[in-house]
Amino acid sequence: MPPAEKPSNYDSWEHADLVSRVQDLEQQLREQNAKYQHISTETPPLPTPSTSQLQAPPRRTAKPFESSRYNTRFIALKFMYFGQNYNGFEHANFNPTALPTIEEVLWKTLRKARLIWPPSDEPIEVIKSVPQRLKSPTSISWEGCQYSKCGRTDRGVNAFGQVIGIRVRSNRPRQPPRDVGNVDGEASMEQHDPTELDSSSDLLPGNGESNVQSNFDDVKDELPYISILNALLPSDIRILAWCPNPPSDFDARFSCRERRYKYFFTNPAFAPTPGPLGHMNQQGEKTVLREGWLDINAMRQGAKSLVGLHDFRNLCKIDPAKQMQNFLRRITYADIELVDQQSGPISLSQRAQADATNDRKAAEAAADDLHLANTAPQVFAFVVHGSAFLWHQVRCMAAILFLIGQGLEQPSLISTLLDIEQTPSRPNYEMVADSPLVLWDCIFPDLSGESMQDTLDWVYAGDERGIGSTHNKIDAKYGQGGLVDEIWQSWRKAKLDETLSATLLDSVIGQGDGTSWHRGGYQNLEVKRPRSQRIFDGREEPKLTGKYVPVLQKPRLEPVEVQNTKWLASKGARKLAKAKNQSSKESE
């Protein structure tokens, strides 16, 4: 037998003692297992959660939207957008596009917010997949919405004052329908179709003022349209204001008496050509301005020729599908304006004013005459106001003005292009880029007077009279989610990018021995070589065109009448007619 007290070290144990000890421990283990098994049979096990219990609770099923419970009202909306991510403003139902249109995004957002409910099976989410968009074009319908639009901007063009008119859901309470006795003396309930809208009233048919609470404030008690839509729209589209009571016959397109555009550009338009070559044209003649700088005074002189009623067929792009015959448009204002903003890198301007012959005083005097002495690069805008504009008209006018600014054309070219007898068809010149163009504002004046001041009663984001019980605590203009904070973030990013590029540009220009400047970027100025003309077309980099051909010497496009006749005999006309027939059948 083993000793009574066994040491922890089993090295001194006999074999028989070790076997006995192992058997003793095994017996104790069996007794303990039996004891715990007995306890587990008396105590019920804890329930194990099922897979369905581990999953998130199901979402509540949205209640069907009952449009008949709501009033509607006719309003106007003013909004902005950056156009680079969109295929223009206007949507064509039978025209598949890789990018969505502004109109499509607005339509789907208004439906998502349940501010409109036209009959449609289209999803409310914007489809961004290019293959899916090209395979299944989106079809939108404004039926029952009294919808109208002011400007139809092209692909890539921006707008800071676009306007639409539309009938939307209202917060104005509806009273129960009144009883109307029938011929048998029995009471019946008036039934109203919410999609049938009466343009003579701001309410649904049959809902007169006597049927609405008299203490309802048209603005304070109304739905916060700006906040609702801005919470759902993408960040590059924002509602700026709404008009609670536009005229009963208001049409955003035909009630607008003036549209205002701005085309932004820098001066210099591109990095100035250094050295003696910068003050020479392709013919080797000396020029006052270094290549890259624009003659703002000459551009202003050319812009003045645009003012008045003119035929602009040579300053637009012809679309034969529209079969247009009238190209008369009235321009009320055209000028080149300096944009008030902080200047950019200073090295360019310091270098640009140095005369190639080291006659610095003469160069500075010439630059002073052109309002360019001792100035850093600046931002200007071609500003133009008119009653209406043709397709790509602003971009074509800007293209000619930039050629005048570069000294490649004379300001009189504008008058020549406006003279249809002298220039019956358009020279084949290229228009400028789309991204710097902005539809700045749309003006709806009092038609009884001659003033072009906008008279619509706009309620802008953050206006005190628009803050009512239905608004969130956060202001629609300032604060988190407000217009100012969002636009500030966009500006700050762009400004820092500009500052970093400007400081890097200054640093790179100041590096080295400076001889590259005097050589004009070439290794050897003594070697004669042909120079390509650098043409500014609104983009970041100038376009190289070889030898410059004056506008009036370029090949001419066919006259408008010939283009229209050819299109009528083409497949395009038959295709359009087929699409229209299909559209009419679907609407029946």
C-alpha cells in the first residue's frame, strides 16, 4: 500500500502504488460525471436562439400612398446643378444615354418624396449602370403635374438659376367632402380624382377656400420643399428657392423674358509662351501681348456687336431634326467682366511682362494700356443676356471672342458673321468646351413694364418667413446639411487644389538657371522650325492646329435650307416619326 501522505513527486512510488492511484482517480472522475449528469437532467437547458432570431427584425411594410388624402399646389422651383455628371437637362424617352439627365433625376426624386405621383412603373432610383441604361432607357411622364422648364442646358453645362414650374403635394389640410343632395333627396359624397388638376386654382378640383382651414399660412405651414428635396437629391443638384404663388398662367419657358449666361475663363488663357517666341506670331511678326494672354479690350469690342436683334445662324449649331427656319434672337447685354476673386500664381504675370528685347519699360507701358500691368492671372466671364438662345449659341459666340482675344481675328468678325447676306452659311469653326458655361439666372419680370427685374416671390433657403412648424431644427441654409456648408466643402477642396498647384507652379518656375525661359522652351532658338498655333477653346490645355486658317477662309457648312431638306429625306426623319407614333399609341 502507498504511504498515507504521498509526495507530489511520483518518482519514488512503486509500480503497484501508481496503478492503484490511477484506478482511484478514474473512479472519482466517474462519480463526478454521474453527479453533473444528474444535475443537467433536472435543470432545463437554456434556449438556443434560432437563425431567424439572430437576424435583424423585418422592416415595416410601407403603407400604400393615398394621394386622395392630400391637396396639391402649383409652385416654382429655382435650383442649381453642376452638369459634368449628366447628359444635359432635358430628357428624351426614346433616347438611351450613358449618363442620366437632370430632368430624370428631378422626376425620380419628386416621386420618391411623394410630391408628385404621375402614372409610371419606373423605379424611383436612378440607374447608373451604363449597360443597363443603354439596354433599358428610362421613360418619364409629367402627366398631371403642370410641369414646365426654363432653360434646356446641354451636356456638361452648369446652372445656378434654373427654374421649373410644377404642381406638388401640399400640407394644406383637406376637409371631408361636403354632402350634395341628389334629385331623389338622398345625400351623396363628392368624389375627386387627385390627378385631375384645375389650372385656375391652387387646390384640387372642388376644394375651394371654404373647404380649407382659414388660418393656414401659405409659407410657414407648408411642406419644407427645399429641405425635403435636398435631402434626397445628389450633392451636385440643390434646390435654392421656391415660389409659393406664381401667376396662374405661369410657364417656366414662355414666361421667362431673359436668360443670363456666364462663360468663365482665365487670363492668361494658358501657360504663356516664354522667351522671344512668346512675342511673335506664326509669321514672325512682333506682338504686344505674350502668347497665352487675351486682349480683353478687343473681346469687349467684339461682344458689343452681339447686342440687338440679329440672325445668329452663323453663331450656333444647326439641328436639322428641328427644322428651324427662324434664327432671330435678341441679345440685351454682352460684355467681358472681371470675376472678383483671389489671384493665382504670381510668377506667370511677372515673367509675362518681361519684354523679349529687355525693353521692360515699353512692355510694361503696353501692358498698362491693356489693364494687365503687375497683375497676377485673373478670372473673367463672358456675360450675355438674351430673351432666348439657339443650340450651342453661347459656346459659339465665346469661341469667336477667344479668337479675337488671341489676336487671330478682328472684332469686326462678329458683325460679318451676323450679316447673312455677306455670310449666308456658317464657316466650319469649333465651339468652346462646355464645363465653364453656367446658366446664371432666369428672369420673370412684370410684363406691364420694361424693367428686367425678376418679380417672382422667391422664398430662399434659410429665409425667416419660410421657417415654420414643419421644418427641422437645422437651418436649410447654414449648419450641417445646409446649402452653405455643402458648397463650402466643394469650394474649399477646389481652392486647396488651386493653391497647391499655384505654389508648385511658382516653385518649378523659380528653379534652375532660368535659361530655359529665354530659349522659349526649345533647346536651340537658332534652329528655324514651323510653329503650331495654340488655340484656346475653354479647356485646360490649348489646342495645336498647325497653321492657323482665318474663320472666313474655312470651309462653309451647307445653308440651313439645304440641311433641312436633306434631313427630311433621311432615315432620321422616318425614325423620329416612328417614335412619335409609338409614343402616341402608348398614351392612348
